[in-house]
Amino acid sequence: MIAIMGILAVIAVPRLVGFRIMAEESVCVANRETVERMYTAYLVENDIDHEDSNFSQFVIKNFHEVCPAGGVISFEDGKVKCSGHGSGSEGEEEEGPGDEVPWL
């Protein structure tokens, strides 16, 4: 019984870790898109140009955490980017950590 549980754990744990990483990246992408829209609107409403200090203050004032993995957020070329996940707008389609059924 213990051996069977061990085998199942060896199969399940890597998949769960992969799904956690994918979930963190998805949350980061969604948060970056929200920050990008809100920051662009902020610039237009206040008739100001982008500066790194304006962006930093905007993020600190309006958002607690953008990237759940702790990536550093920046605004470059009209896009919000994360040091851990990139810009997220390249249209990359990632597959899950494994779509096959594991065989015992």
C-alpha cells in the first residue's frame, strides 16, 4: 500500500508543481493587462507623459502585488513587463505540464 502511494506521489507531485507555475504566470499576465489599461488611462486623464517614477508610484498606490511569483514590473514600449514572465503578449500558447495519461 505504501509503495503504491509512493508511486502515485511521484506521478502527481511534478504535475501539480507544473500547474502551480502555469497558474502564477496566468495571474501575472492578467494583472499586467489590467495595470497596462489602467496606467494608460491614468496618463491620458492626467495629461502626463510616461516616466518610470510615475509608473512606480502608480503601481505602489493602486496594486499590492502584480506578479505572484515576485517578478519586478516595468513599463516599456507601451507594455507592462515582468522580470519573471516577460511581456506575455507574444501570443505564446503553452501546453500543460503533460497532456498524456501516465502509464504505470
